[in-house]
Amino acid sequence: MSNTDPSTDPSSPIETFTPNVHARVRASTGRADRLRSFLQGHLPPGIDVEVVLTPAVQTAAVLPADIDALVSSDATDLERQQAARLLEGVDAEFLVLVTTAPTPLERIPLNDQLTADHAHQFGLAFHELLHILKTAIGPIAALLDTEVDPEYHRYVHELINIVEDGAIENEAINGANFSDTAEIRLELTRRIHSQTPDDLSDGQQARLSFWDAVTTTLYDAAVYPTGTTEVLLDEADDRVGFVSDADETAFRMVRDALEQLAADALAIQGVDLEDATHTHNKTASVQRARRVIDTWTSTLQPIIASADEPTDESRGHGDANSESDGQDHSPQQDGPVGTPESVGVSLDREATEDPYQDVFDHPTVTPDPDVDDTNGSANSPASDAEKSTDGTASTLVERKGGDQNGDEQMSGVDDDSESRANPAIESGKEFSDHPSRPQALAAAAERARKDRDDPRNRGGHSSPSGPQHGRAATSDDDRLAQSSLDAFQSGSETSQPSETGERDDGSSDPEPPREDRPVDGHVGDVGHETAAEPEPGPAHNRGELAAPSPAEYEHALEHDRDVAQREAAREQVDREAIGRELQELSDVLERQNRNRNSHPDAGPESSTETLSASRSGAGPESLDDIVFVPVTDDLVPPDQWAAVEDGAARVAQVLKKELSLERQRGTRTGLTAGGYDTRAGHRLAIGDPRVCETPTPGREKRYALVLVLDRSRSMRNGDPPKIEVATQAVARFALAAERLGIRVAIIDFIDGQARLAKPFAVETRHVQTTLLDTDCGGGTPLAEAIGLGRTVVETQRDEQLIITVTDDRPSDVEAVKRELRASYVPVCSLTIATDCETGTLVPDASALAPYYERQAAVYDVDAIDDRLDQFASLLIGF
């Protein structure tokens, strides 16, 4: 075999052990924890959320921690069984689901994927946070039910979605209560998900219906300027046009009213710096809904009512539960689309996926305001005295807490409005039994609260222990979240939870707080540091101010870049170390081949070390003969890996104690004992701080451990299945050993084939998905796996040990015996026997017992930690 360097060979297996770092970071537990701290730090006390990074959502969603809510929401793509698994170990009332899809760089002025992904995911989470705090879900649903005919709900619903998105994001972007980072994240996220005329291919044309044009124009004016409206009305630009002349005529009639609606809605803001329940914000949300209904009643409904009845197809595109935020939903295809059947306007919509959750899909996490039906007119958001001179609605509550009361002017809802705004919760009903989506989600939220408060009603998806993912209540994340809640309660100047960097010892250093501060001027908020605050205006600096430049993006997202780079550094594997290990493995195999060729007649009695590796012939002959298990980009659910870490911590304690005892037993006492450590003396003389380092047990005496995992067909048996016990044992023991500086490699076999699942140079957490995979099948080539383990461990110069985790039912018992006799490396067996009577092993396992250095059997899954403790003590004996 050629002596090439695997690290420079493009076809080398190094790539097999190198995951896509961008994908790993997007789905990492560390990022989920930072997002949770970020969100929790903005929520009032008593509201608990859990963040789940998942491909099951297109962008982001906030839902009650309830299976029905997860399955029924249009924002998710989950089957019932998937939703149940996702909720395992969750002890929170609400879930924040954030996508793990990569951020498209071609739509934003960034070329760093890591930074873009970080900013995008935090931007999506921030968008959802703003809605659950500031949108009055119940009262808006009540207004829609009370003041709009059911046949028109879907139209008004879409307009409310657009206006609410625009007003809330505008307040965050142009207000004084958020940092540049938060603003740029929202702008970047909108830019990613907004369609523009430039998205059309050469020669492609889009033809908009009347309703397409209405929602697109409102989106351009209130949310994000896509430029579609300008192109639509530009006769010289034929990329975007109308389906018919009737649609164009009708649209020109309402265009001014739509732009006025956007301006009025953006001016309605409810900021009270002392209001942690966001009642003022929700009052403003109701006012915006009233303003939409006003425009609908006076301007749009007469045109809609005179149009032809919508077709079945159009109803399918825009029902009452449609998720539209008014983006440019232009059909991107050649030629006109959807010509109306009569002279009326066309109300058809071309279906495009909404990048954000529907307003009515957001659960109410803070109290909705009571709707007062004693003041004002049903169709007027504010009295004439409250209109500014240019006709726009004035800000109902001053941005810095003026005297005007935003709770006033809530009018026009009948006497039943309060019950509509706070619908009766009947948690025994199915999700589909409730009359509206808000009521169904409210029922799901109530069920989630009951499940959390009463362990008897958890339904199998909440952890009875309390702490998130099985973490201790005093973890760094919990302390960060608690400090945030304390800040809300006391009003003191405390650092808010933020993205954290990892120290070398695995602990976290909080970053200087930037955007991760409570909303609406709560403790920790800062305004812009360099420029004066702009006057309230359209979102994303429409019109007079230009969009952020690449330099502004770079400056504002500097924090995102730094944190993302640290995250990536933690998720990367040491490619150079893997290359060196593979090269050493190749050298060992070549040396073994030379020994076989030079001693072709070596018998089983030979005791020389050079021949011991070649006696059985069970191991590979070259690097090409080794099957490598690729490191996947996927990660196991956080609670599942947290359980492994908890078990590993207990094993590590025993292992550390055994290693410390060995050190004590091996240390002589007395003034004349010991020798002079010249290396330490030299460091002391030159002031090298390493002389004061405390060595970690396990590093004083170097160890190399190979674990062999059995994935054969017989491992499916037992209760619980033996494969589940075995994977947990291997993962825990490997993680515990690594924490003490012990080098670990893992070999498994499935379908009759032994594989290298983890080299010494790859950390256990990088292969968590592979380790905890419970797939199994085929025979039991235990001899080949031990032979591969002996070859792999020979690359190490440390104290060596091989532990098999198997049911000891090999395909060839005699081959295993020969391999064990030939091995100069101690081989022990953790025999999984959950399908056997206690104290009774299968014949093959009993036959192999004398050949193992030590054999321990697990009959009860609850005894797994005790057995792992026994093997922890093995390391001191060799």
C-alpha cells in the first residue's frame, strides 16, 4: 500500500468523519440554549418556553407544548408520532420551533454562511417573540367574528396579518428600544423571504389579480419594499402586470386607501416602559385591526362583493386559516394566469408558502386586554380629534410613555366580545372541535399548562423531574434565565441572558449584552449609540432612507459573526488529528502484513509480540478493507443526549475516584521519597505557569480505550431491547472516559460487517446520532470486530483496553476464542442479557467467559450504571 498522507488525499476517509459544520451549528444544542435564554430574557416572569431547532418548520413558529397544537398547526409539518417524540422531556408551556434550513446567501449582502445562519435564526425567533408579546390574538379574532361577514374572513384575515407584521417590526426597527443587531436581523430575515420582480427569470412574466395586487401593495407599504407595486404600475416594464383591465381599474381605485392604511397602522404603537404584560402593545394591536376593518368596510368590500364568487380553487388558496403576510405572491411563469370569467375583478391567489406564522397561530402568553364596547364607533380606530393634520392616525401611546392611555378607544364589539376575546377553554375537546383556530390554540395552551402543573396529566410528554432536558436546576442556562426574570421583577441593572461563548473547560462566559435585552425599554435596553433616532415611519426605512449597506450589515452583525465562529469551532473536528491517526493506522496494517509474510508458518503457540497481531487473521489487511461510519449532520434530540451526559457524569465520578486512588497507592511518602522532576524545575525557574497546573486523573497515566458495539439481529430481543441498553452503555462510558482525558475509539458491527464508527481523534458528541441509533441486523462477526479493535488500538502508545458490549452470541465462537488468546491487549465483555434469567447466560457467553479478562452481565437495565462502574475500575489494573 502506498504511503500517502490521508490528510492531503481528496478521496481519503477524513471527509467521512468531517460533518457539515454549518448544518451542525444550525441544529446544535448550544444554539438552542442560547436562543432560549435570548427569548426567556425578554418574557415576563412565569412564562416558560423551550426552543427546538427542527426542519419541520419552514421558518419559525410558537405553539403550545401540546401534541394537537403541533400536528394541527399549518406552521409545522409533523406527524403525530413525530410531535410526541419532540415533546419528550419538555417541561414548558410553549415551544418555539426554529428552522434548521440554510440561509440563502444570494438574497443578502453577506457571504459568511455562519453569520447569516445565526442572524437568520435569531431574527426568526425575534419575529415570533414580538408577535406573542404584542399581538392581541383573542380580541382580533373577536373583531373578525363580530364585524366581518364569515364569507369575507379570509380577505380581512390576510390584511390583518400584513398590517400586524409591518407595525410590530417597524416599531422594533425604527424605535429606540432595540439595538442595531436586532433591527438588521429583522431586515435581513425579511429580505430573505420577500419575493421581488428581480426573482423572475429572463422572459418570465407575472400577472396579478386584483387581490394579488392589494396584498402585494400593502406588504410593500407596511412591511418590506419589494418594488413590485412600482413595476406593476410601470407601463414600460412588462415583467409584472394585471390579469385584466378590470383588475387594474379596481386596484387603482383602492391604491391610495391601502397606502393610507399602511401609514396609519405603522403610526399606531403601544409602548409603555413599565408594562411587562404588554397590555398597551396589545391595545394598539386591536386598534390596528379596527383600522383594517375600517378600510375593508369602506373601500374593499364593495369591490369584492360585486366580483364573481370565488372559485373552489381560489378558496383552496386562501381559506380562513391561510398563512399570508402579504408578500409578493406573484405567479412566476410565462404568460397570463387566471383570467376572470366575467367583467368583475379576479380574487384568485397563486399559492405560495408564507414564511411566517399566521397571526392566529400565535398562542397568548401574556393577558389580552379587555375589550370595552362603550366608546367610539365600530369602524373607527380613533376619533377625529386623534387624527393628525395629514390624516394619519396619531400614536395612541407615546413611544416613551406619554399621558395618553392606549387602553381607551376600544369600541364597537358587542356584549359577547369579552367571551370571544377570552374563549371558554374546553380541554377535553379535540383540536378540530373548536369553532376557531384561536380558541383551539387557547385550549391547547390550557392543556399544556395543566400537563405541566399536574404530573398525572402529563400525557407522557413532560418530564416529571422539572429541569429542562434533565439538566440540573442550577445549570448555567437556568442561572442566566433566572437572572433575567429577577431583572424584570426588581428593575435592577442586571446582565440579560445572551449568546455565550464556550471556555476551554466547557463552561460559558456571557457575552456583553447587545440585542439580547428585554423589549419595550425594560432593564438593559439601549438605544442607538451613534445617530439620532428617526421619526416613526414605514418599516425598513422605506422611501427617504436607503436600505442598510453591506458595511452596515457587517458592523451590526459583528456579534453574530463572533458567536457563530465560536460555535463552529466547537462543532468542528480536528482534521489534522484524524489524518495523523489514519496514517498511523495505515502504517500498522502495513507492518502487520510484513510480519505475516515474513512468518507464514507462525503457529498459535508463538508468544512474540510481533506475531500476536497476525495469528487469527480476523483483522483488516489494509486501510481500504476498513468500513468507516460517516459522521452525520443530524443531532439527536437534546433531552436524549442530556440523559446520556447525566449518566456519563455519574460514571466519570467513579472513574475519577478509582484513578485518584491508584495515584495515591502508587505514591511513596517520606522526605527522601521520590525524585526531582527536571521538567517541572525548569518551568519553575522560567516562570512557566504550567508548573502550577493540577493534572487530571486519567492524564497522569495515559489510556486508550476501544469499545465494540454489537448491532446484530439478536440485539433486538429483550425488554427493553438489548440494542437500546448497549447504545446507552457505549455512549455513557465513552463520554465519561473522554471527560477524564482518556482516548476512546468505537467499533460496531451490523449486517455481518465490522466498522470503525469513531476514531480516537473524533469526540463522542460528534457521533451521537450514530451511537444512539438502534438499527440492527445480520450476524455477529465479533472476531472481526475484536481484530479491528486490536489493530486500531495499536496506533496508541498508551495503556490499552478493549471492552465489548454484546450479547456474546457470535457467529463463530472458536474464531472469537482465537482472537482473545492472540490479543496482548486486555479484552473485557459487558454482556447484555436482558433476555435471560438473572444469573443465567446463554451457552456461548458462558463458553467465552474464561477467555475475557473480565466479564460482567447486565440482566436489568437499571443496573447498567453499576456495571459501567465496574469497568471504570478496570482501567487501574493494567
